[in-house]
Amino acid sequence: YNITKLEKDLNGFFIDNTSNSYNLRSAGNIRHFADSFATIIDSLYDKINDPYFQSYKHFRMAEFELTTRHSKAKVYNLYFKDFAPAYDQLSFANAFDLFYNGYVEPHSVYPYSDSLESAIRKSDERKMRMYLSIDEYLQKPEYLELLMVTGLFELGRKRTYKLSGIDIILDSIKHKTTSAEILNVANSSQSILMRLAPGTRVPNFIFADVVGNLYRISEYEGYYIYIQFFDNFNSETLRQMSLMKVLREGYGADIAMFSFSTGESLKRLREIPGKHDFNWFFGKIGSPDKVIEKYELRAFPTYFFLDEELKVINSPTPPPGARIEKSFAKIWNEKHPNK
């Protein structure tokens, strides 16, 4: 209740101090108003005798001051310097992410960005640690290691660097850290990043064909498989399916193709292939929420290309077009060496 009330007060501040063009007031003005507002917030909430709420409020105000254009030096000294990471607080995660935004991104404004990029590419944890530890705001070992782990995780999700190299650095951090929380975050990061990495076997799932017969994707071990996950059938899905049709005509004898929906009804799925002359497998996912989570489906359509052991070949897998056709052609040439 108190967290919700605090959030409503903070949102009200930004509504009151945002221009019609959705920009905050000038830096000097917004800081002046924010300082006065922070004093009011303290008077309203400081007497709430609940450690969890006070921890939430502490780091939420750090985010507030960063957003209202206060200096990093002030925010660090007031909210981070003498405080341990609050791993159970979303407010800490948001404030930490905002404060250290861009530190490990390649070609960022961070002074040692190029050197840091070289260290990451070489999977050199020691040099990565050395370059980051020069920063005045990374003198606390736990903050330094937390930035390394969370930054590497985001770079891995974006596939900015090879996952194998990121995995090596995370292993090194795990061996050196004295923090149980950092160890847990590093283990979780590796588990998520490597779950669908090239060479890993995909999670099994159940699906129904257009007449309701049930299958498991594991039943198709022994085939190369190109999977399209889509939600609802729309113009963009139709466009991409039209490109899949071209691939099907060229490589269908060697590569099995599937279009799995997480949202359409079986009745609707029965209509699509006949109307558009699509001659590959259409099916509906069973337990779509679990499949969306296991396959990290954040946008639709999304594609997976699997080898004969149901292991990921490309991650992320390109949509139908010239890039994925190169992979198809390589497999075709391996299967038909004399043609």
C-alpha cells in the first residue's frame, strides 16, 4: 500500500512538471522543484517503521534524482556509496541500471569503452575488471561485480559478443566473488543465456495439428527443422509465410517446416494453408505461456532452426529470406554432394 502511494506521488510530480511536448523542465528548474518535492516525500514517509519499505524508498529516490538531472556524484554519495545492494528491491535494480547505463556497451561515452570492448572480445575477465575498477563509482567490489554480471547478461541477450566468450568471463567472476548473491546472479545469467544458445537442445513441447491430433517436437528428432512461432495471423505473418513457401519448394525434402501458433484457434489454422497454398505443418501450441517462457518469445513471428538432434543451429534464427537460405543451401549440399 505504501509503495503504491509513493509511486502515485512520484508520478504526480512528473505529470505536473512535464511540458506539452513531454519534456521535463530545464535542468536547473527541475532540480529546484525536485529538491523541494523530495523534502515533502521525506516528511510524508520517513515515519513509516518498515525496513522493506524504507529500503524501497531509498533506491526509488535515487532513481528519482537521476531522472530529475541531479549529478551522478550527488546520487552516488547519497544513495550508493554507504549502502549495500538491495537484491530484493525492484527500485534498486532500476536505480542501478540507470546509474551505470552504458558502462559496458561498446563505443559508449564511457572513457574506457574501447579497451573494455577488447577485453570482453578476448574473454579477459581480469582486464575487464581492471578497466571498470578505475571508475570512481565502482570502488565497492560488489557493485563492480554486479555491473560486470548484469552488463554481460544484457550483451549476451543482444548477441553483441559470442556467448561462449561471455560464458568464460562469467565463470571467472563466479570463481573470484565472495558474494553469494553475485554467484546466484551469475549462475542465473548463464542458465538463461545458454538455454537457447547454438548447440543446446531445445525444450520439448506439445502441439496439435489442425484436426486436433497431439504431437511432441521430440518426435521429429532425426530431421532438420525450421520453426515459425506466430501469435495471430496478420499481414506481416502472411508476408513471411509467403517467403517460407519459396524455401519449402526448394528445400522441403531435407528440412521440415512448422508454423506454430500461440493464439489462433484450430478452426482458423485449418483455413490458412488451403487458402494460401501453404504445404507445411501448421499447429497450435499446447500450454502457450510455458512455451513463450521457455523459448523466450518476445516478438512474433520468431524462428528457430534445429539440427537432427533438436539442437539450435542459429541463435537468433533469421526469418525466411536470403540469410537463412544460405544455411539451408549448406545442408542441402552436404546431403547431396554429387548434385
